[in-house]
Amino acid sequence: MPSRRPLMRRVLALATGGTALGSTLGTATAADDRTTSSDRRSTGSRSSADRSLKHTPYDASIVADGDTVITATVDPSVVSTTGLPVPWADRLLDAQRRADGVSISDVTRLTGSAVIDEETVEGGAVARGSFDTDAVVTAVTERVGPVREHADGSLRRVVGVDDPFALAVDDSEVVVGYGPDADRAVEHVDAALERGTRHEEASANYGSLPSGLEGDAVVYADLGRSGRERVRPVLADAPDALSTAVSAAGAVGIALRARQNAPARLRYGAVADPKRLTRDRVERLAAEAERGADSLDETTITRRGRTVVVDAVADDDSLLAAHADLVGESVDATRDVDVA
């Protein structure tokens, strides 16, 4: 039977839509509803009603059409609990050194969403916290080609001239959009700024996963046909039960809750026709995950209508190694990253 590490890698690949998608999206917002002083926006061009809905995750399918849509949330402080794989920690620390005045410690919440089709990846990301606007703009413009800048109420706006990206920043929020061209990137920024107040509905269908997955890091995806094709190579040697789950699922997700000096809690979710993803098949998948030296622990299974939920616990080292494998890197050690 497979050890927990490759099995986790396969499930995480399923949850993130494959290696390319997992490495494209980056990070996003905490699932908790904490409000800090930095969550109070300065007076500007947006209404107080808009500001009250800032915890709504951005969904890129409001703007773009695509077969696969992924949305992720993360609490940046989770890296203080779990540490980061050395390659990732080094990159983060190096980026902070190069971006003088901008630090992950400034960020309290992150959210991101991407739409993927056969040709392109596009979407947006939102960081909330407390920011030096000039430092953020400088850090961005020094890393890219020519840009256009202008003020919009309390916001500073930046749009790439040659690069298809857009940025909006004030002292409590940074919003980045990217797409096939700069105009589409601006659309993503505008939609992210207006999240929770726009009348347009997202085209992605995650079922009950957004309400059922909570934690320090959450990822859920509307797979679509191309999403299932994208993860198929990752699952080439997977157990039959997992391959069946992928074929049957319309949406999948994973949530992580990190704990100091204790194994992380995991929750996997899949939305599928109960006739195709039966409880027996899910139980076989959970049993396979519990076998081997590096097995999942305390596995329980719950079905809620079309949604199947698997809860388990896992040690941090193996969990991080599974994430690193998704982007094609091995992990031999982790490094603490202080974001206090």
C-alpha cells in the first residue's frame, strides 16, 4: 500500500488542480473572521457597506470564464506554527530583503483565486493588513517593466504597460490582478475591490465546500473536465479508490488547521454524485491512507448530501513535504519564519 506521503501528495494535487495550478496561485485569506484595527479602511471612494464585506474571498470566475476555478485562503501566521520548507523560506526571506519596507508580518489575511483554461491562467489576490503604500508601490515597480500610476480616492493604482498585471493599494489592503492583458487584470482588481457588493454571480460551483472547510489554510476547486485531466498524471499510480474519487468529483478541497506542538488537523472534501462516489469507495480511500509507516491518524468520514468529508491529523514535516512535492521540490528540512 502507498505510504501517507505520496497519498497526501496526490490528494493535495487533486485539491489544487495539479502542479501548475498549485504553483501559480500562491496564497490567500484566513478562514476565521478576526477583525483588527488594520481592517478599518481609511475614507475613500468605496462605501462603508463595501468595507464591511472585506472578509468575502475573491472569486475570479466573476470576471473570467474557464473550466477550472480555484480559490484559496490562508492565515500568514500559520508559517510561524508549521515553519516552511527551506527552499520556500529562503525565497520568502530573500523577497522581504529585496522589497524594503514590505514584510509578510504586515499581512493579516490573504485570498487568491484563479481561472484556468487550456491556454491561460488569470485571476487576482488580496492581502489585508497594515501597509506603507509608497513602499508597496516601489517594491512592485522596481520588479517589473514600465507602469502607469494614478490616484483613486485613498487608493494608489498601478497598471503594467508591457506586463499584464494591475495593482491597487492603500494602507490596509493590497489587490493584485493578472490576466491575458492589462485590461483584464484591471477587471480582476476592480472585482476584488468590490467583492461582496457586485451583482454578478461567480460561475464556479464549489457546492458546500466554502462553508464546510475552515482552518488556517483552505483550498477548494471547481475541477471541470480539464481539471480532472490535469491531475490525471499525478494519479497515475494512485489507489483505485482515489482515482475513482477524482473521476466522480465536481469540486474538491482541503483545509488545514495548524496547532502548536501538536499534529495538524486536516479536512478533505469532495462534491460528487453519491451514486458514483459511494461511502464504500470513500472508506477504502481512508483505509489506504491509514496504512503504512507515515499514515494519517484519527481518520473519520462524514457524508452530507452530495459532499463527502474526511477528517484526519498529520505531522507538520510530512504535510510540508507533500506540499513541496506539488511544485516539484524535495524538502529535507524546514525553517521557522517569524511573522509576529
